[in-house]
Amino acid sequence: MFDYQKKGAYFAQIADGLEETGVAELTALGATDARPVRRGIHFVADPAGLYRINYCSRLCTRILAPLMTFDCPDADAIYRAGRSIPWDRFFNCDETFAIFASTAGSSVPHSQFAALKLKDAVADRFRNDSGRRPNVDIRQPDLWINLHLEKEKGTISIDTSGGSLHRRGYRIKGCDAPMQETVAAAVVHHCGWDGQVPLTDPMCGSGTLVIEAAMAYCRIPAGVLRSAFGFQRLADFDKVVWAKVKKQADGRFRKLPGRLITASDIDAKAVAATRANCKAVPGLRRIDVLRMDFAAIENLENRIILCNPPYGIRMKGQGSLEDFYRNLGDFLKQRCKGSQAYIYFGNREMIKRIGLKSSWKKPLRNGGLDGRLVRYDLY
């Protein structure tokens, strides 16, 4: 019996700073005993809860099912542990696998070397049992395996998500410096939008913010476009329970009213990308997307405004960054009365350039950016 089967215990990876918010989401999706740690959440769930969390979570990155925890004084311990696992219960020699590893104060300091030791163990276990070994595919493997080392302990897990959950599948076309889908979902969560007032993104880029807002409003599961999940490879996977979970989640869908969500951008490429990406999600064709400079918008009053403005990478000759943010602040103050604006600053230095008093600031990482989400109440 593997570790996850003993108590139904799993681990959710989540962006730094979203742990407490993630606990609330996991609990709503059926998890119990959810305990946050840095960049992750330990929780307990039955099979239905595990499937539902993978299918519906908007904030988590991966859900790991631990197979075994072992003493790890050196790299050889990784190999011995890996060799002891019957990997043919999860995949076969004609399929592929990949390993992602992390180390934290371990005697094996290099994650790539640790992953290599586990890779050799998996291959040698197959070679010993069948005379053949599976290949590695670091892009789209049939099975993702996680190795986590912390001090003198190691944990080997199966990625039940089957790859990062932030890859929703709707981003058919992209733009420079896009916001990760899970980060956009966090922005939508923090703004508390419930559909009672319109929502607008006047600098939509590839449309991630408005798409995540629309999926949340329409109750479309975050994983609706994924063709497979890693939990389907677990030895105790129950396809009947999965079918029931999926049917229940899909049955909660509601239509998006016209003009409730709008988006615009000065860049024609961004507008085309947003339109294409909206069409990729069932039910989101009613998002209105226009090509327009925000400065040309007459007003955006009495609504929720979300945006991830350019922070250098996406400026493309639009003038100095300082002037851009100063003009954005003037626009919000003069033409957006009665609205709440939630602005993501990838460049935190620009917060003081916008010239508005904030209601709050929240740290929010987007890839390698240690950015801030800032709320402005526009009276």
C-alpha cells in the first residue's frame, strides 16, 4: 500500500502567498484537514475529492500523491527508494515518464542530480523486471514523478494532475509577458467579483484575466479542456467515481450575460489573441473584445476593473513607463468614478507613479516576478 492510500493524504503545490486562499478553495472542493506550508498545502481527500480538486481548482499548480517517504542521508538512498517501487502499476515500457525534483537543506543539494538518481532507479527497476526500460519525455510524459528532499527526508510522489494545472488549454494565441492562469484566477478571487456589476480589462493582452473571470462566473471547471489527468494512472483509480464527479461539475454551468465582461487593448495582436482564446472555452464567445487605447475610452464607471499593465516587457514604443502609469492614474481618477480597480504591478516601482491612494496591496508572484496586486476605490 502506498502512502497516499493509507490516510488519503495529498499535497497541493501553490504559488507563494496563496496558501491561505488555497486552503479555502480546497476545503470547498471537498478536502479536509488542509494545512498550509510555504508554497503548498497538505490535505486529506477521498477519491472523489481528489478528482474534483484536480478538475476544478483554479489556484493550485499540482496535486501530488505521495508513494513513500524515506530517510535520505545521501544520493544512494534516492536510488534504493526508487528501485523499491513497482512502477509497472502506473505505466509501462512503451510509455514515457519525467521527474521534477526539489531540495531544501538536503545533503543532496542539486535537484537535477537528485532527479537523475531517481530516473536511473525507475529505469533499472523496469529493466530488472522485464528486460526493457521506458523512455524519458520532459515535455509531455505519460507519467510525471515528483521527488522532494528536505533535510534528511525524501518523498517520492505521483503528480495526479498530469502536468501543471495552470496550463488550462485555452491559450491558443499568446502575447509577450502573459500572466499565468493561476495568478489571474487569484486576482479574480481577491477582487470578489460576483457578476452584480460589469467587469472590464482595458489592457487585456492575451485575455487571461477576463477568461478566468468568465470561467469563475460561469462555473466552468478550470480543467475542462484537459484531455487527461495523472490520477487516472493511479492503481486505485475509479472511473465510475470520476465520471460522476465530472458530470456534477459540468452540470453547474451558467450562461454569461452579454456585455457583463468586456476587454480591450491598443495592440491588434493582443485583441486577436484574446478573441481566439475566448473562443477556445465553451460559453465564452459573449466576451466583447475591442481594439482601443485605454486613453480613448470615454468612461469605465461603476464596475470592476482588472488589468495587468505593461511593465517594460510589453511597452513596444508606447513612451516612458513613468508617463504611462501617470496617464493610467489620471484615467482611473477622472473617468472611472464609482469603480474598483485591481491593478497588478509586475514592476513595484510603478505603484508610486500612478498617483492614487490604494486601499490595500497584496504580494502576488507571476512566474519570476515578485509583483503586487493593488486595489483602488475610485470615488
